[in-house]
Amino acid sequence: MELHYAKLWFSFTLRHDVSDPYAFYATRADFESAFRAAVSCKRGDCAGCRRGDCAFSATFSQEIAQDPEAVRRHQKPPLPFIFDFPVLPPSPNRGRGCELALTLVGSSIQHLPAYLAAVRILIENKGGVLVAVAAESPGGARADYAGDGSFPLPLLGSLDPALTGPLPTETVALRLLTPLKLVREGRLLKAFTFADFARTLMRRVSSLAYHYEGAEPALDYRWLSGQSDAVDTVESDCRFVSWNGRPAGILGTARFAGDLEPFHLLLQLGTATHLGKGASFGYGCYRVEG
């Protein structure tokens, strides 16, 4: 299974004190507004718009697939980008340096200029001043990126050396770096099993590949789902947390044991795509540990 993406890092400084350390995580409406400004769109919605090449529509108004089987499997298209946001340093923090990352999946990369402009506007609206942009290369190295076409944006993927390192086949730990929001019957889960994690990740990665790579991943969903039920939780310090008094999700580290080899590629790709509710806006970020 292949999934291509690009990752950009935006360095910025805070021009005034920002009291909310999680200010960037409550940002979907703000980013949509910034994106509309970036593409000079003054419309309130995309209904009736005749701009067939509009980056905003391609990003936020993707149509549901015509194939009924694809609709059953993938439902509504996910957003084609993923943010890694910082938790801001405690106030007073004026002048402090921070960085955020933006991952663009598949066909969304063709709208790069709009994304660059929208992220700049978002940072400014949140009280920051953009300092530099860097592009991540295979293996994890970064290089300054001017965004003027002077060199192509490096493409990353499932064969990226940073992802393809060996993992143990019988045990693995998942460290949740930002709150994981898994929803069942409209409610946030307070705890999760490996099966909860793996099934959500399968849906997310396969849906991104289908809608933005134009390919159906060669995954045996039923078999993998059954295999995930046989993986046990052997250790966990995960707990449900709140941010600013609002439910945020699950944080901590869980170790699992079982036949994990079939899930290695999915788990590694998921570190780029995140998973769960709010995955595109910084939630559900995790690291795989041996």
C-alpha cells in the first residue's frame, strides 16, 4: 500500500502574549476563513460556485464517491491535510519561538500555494509572525522552502526510510502525543483496545488513499479486523483528559501483544495521518515504540 504526502514546517514567533496554550487546536473555522482569504473567496459556501479549479472547494467540499461500495467503505471524504500544532509556552510568552507542521496528502499538494498563504494568515490571526518555512525530506531532514518553485517539494510515503525501520512482531507500544478522540455511537471513548485503534486507522488511511491517491488500498479489511481482536493490551497508563475544561481525548502510552506484523505499515503511516475525530487539526498524533 502506498500513500504519498508532503510535510512542511512553519517557524513563527508570538508577537504578543497568548494565554491559551491550546489556541491552535480550536482552529477549524479559523483555517477555513484563512483559506478563503488566501484564495480571495468572498462566498459564504461553495453551492453554485463555478470555479472548477478552486483550491478551497477541492479541500473542504469534496463530493461523496459515486461508487456505492466506496461510500459504504469510506463514507465522506476526509480532509486532505494534517496539522501538527504546538502547545504554546505559558504566558507571558511574547517573542517566544514556536513551530507547526502541515502534511498534505496526494492530490492536495497541487494546491500548495493556497496552503502556504492560508497557514501564514492563520499564524498571524493567532498572534504569531511567520519566520521561516522548511520542507521535510525522506529520512526526516529539513531544508528551507521558499515556495517559489526554486526546488520541488519533496514527496514522502510509506517507503520513507523514517517509517520503514523494523518493529517487533509480537509487542508494540503506542504513545499518544496529542489527545485521541475515538467516537462510538456519538460518544467519545474513555479507553480503547487495539481493535478500536486499528479499525479506525484502517478507515482513515484507506479513505485518504482512495480519495486523494485515486487507488483502493489492497487491504483485507475483514481479516485485519479479526486479527486486531486477538491483540491484547498488556500495559497502559492512558487516561482521558480535558483541555481548558473541555473533553479533549485520551493521552498516554499503551503496550499491546499479539501478531502485530500485519499492522506494521498501517501503524507507521498513521504517524503521518493521525487518527480519530479532529485528526486534521492536530488530534490523534502518536508515535510507535518497540
